[in-house]
Amino acid sequence: MDCVFTYGAKDTCNTDCRTSVDTQTPSRGKGNACPTEGQKCNGGDGSCQVKVVSVYVLSLESQLSNEAVQTMETDMKNSMESLFTEASKIGVSITAKQSRRRTQLAFNYDAEITLEYVDTTTAESAITIDPVSLTTSIESAAKKSSGQVVSAAVQSPLRIRQDEICEWSACVCPGGNQVVSLLTPSSEDGVSCDPPVASPRPCYCPPTEGNDSTDIYIFIGVAALLVLVVIGGICCYLKNRKRVTRQESLALNNMDVVPIQPAFQEY
């Protein structure tokens, strides 16, 4: 038997963007287990923040040490805080881009900026910021940290990031199968559902939800088998009875007939 459960309402969404899970009946046997975590939430539901993401490519003259990268992340974060004052949280992650050239004229780094907002309306207002002022702010912060001339080019503009939200469809009975159905599509860089949309799996069909016809077929089959057994028993009985009757008849025919003598004789 599959686990019987319900997901919490949207206002139960936590900071990890997951709802609560209310398990009503645990799974039994080979039934599908209860989920270990709640359903994904849309940004802005409950405590789930709306994420706005942008990626810039930074070109420098020389390679940065790990310490220099960390310092640049801090300086760039402080610079973003002065631009996006309504953001509840700001994150900056800088990673080196791999190059196949043996001789590099410039060292490139990806700078991913993540802004979090409590609602979609405020997040959408952040997207309208002047891209030139944002690029200038990024270049200034990077130059301050590295001591080098830095060129910043937008790779991915500011946009709201939304993961896919899916759920298992209702169990289709008879047959016992269900598929992953899409509730909310993702943005171009959002995380896809796992398992992916349209993935199937078997599920349990209770007798009250579609297996009545199967039970009837089983009953008819058992009844037919009993009828055949009874008919076979009657046929065997009649066959044996006929054989006994025939043997009795032959025995009577083979008996010697003794003539009856009269009781008195005439003289």
C-alpha cells in the first residue's frame, strides 16, 4: 500500500522553499514510501524568497589567488548592497573559467550575483536597474580588490530564477500507474524536477478504487472451477454406477436355475 499524505499549504513554505508534509498512513509492503521533504514552493510563498540572479564575466590581466577571490566577493557584495537596498539577502560567487589556450592574454572569472526578495513585485523592480550602472559598480569593486584593470561583461542579465514544481499524478486504476506532472515551469536556469516530468512509476490500487471488476472475474473463475469439479464428480459416480450394474446383471445371468419339484407325487 502506498503512503497516504498531504503537503502543507503555501504559507508553510520554509526558507528552503519546501512545504510541510503530513503523513496520514505510512506505506506497507512494496508501496511507494512517504516523501522525505515537502513540495517545492514558488518564490514569495511563506518564507520562500524570490531569487533574482545575474552572471557577469570578469576579465583580468593576471590570475587571482584564493584570498583575492574571497576579498573580491566581499567588496562586490558591499557594492551590490548600496544598489539593491530592498534585497533581504545578497550573495556573490566568483569562479575561474577554464581556458584551453596555453598562453592566456586575460584571465576570466564568472561572477554570479544572487539577490533575494520577500515578494515578486519587489524582485521585479530590481530587474529594471540601469545595466550600465550595475556594470560600472561591478568593475569598480573588482578593481578595488585586485588592483588590476577589470572589464565586466554581462553573460546573463538580471532575471527571476524559478525551479520546476512537480507532483505525482493520481493513481490510475485499474493498472496501477502514475506519472510526474508539472505544476510550475522553471526559468531558463531553474532546477528541473527529479524524477523528470512524465516519469512513470507503479502505484497501489485499493479494491474500492477500480479493482471491483478484477474481483468479479476472480469470483467467476473460482465458481466455474467448482462447477467443473462437481460435474466431474457426478460423471465419475454415474460411470462407476453403470459398471456395477452391468457386473450385477452378468452375475445373475451366470447363476444355475434349479427346477422346482412338486410337493406331492401322484401314484
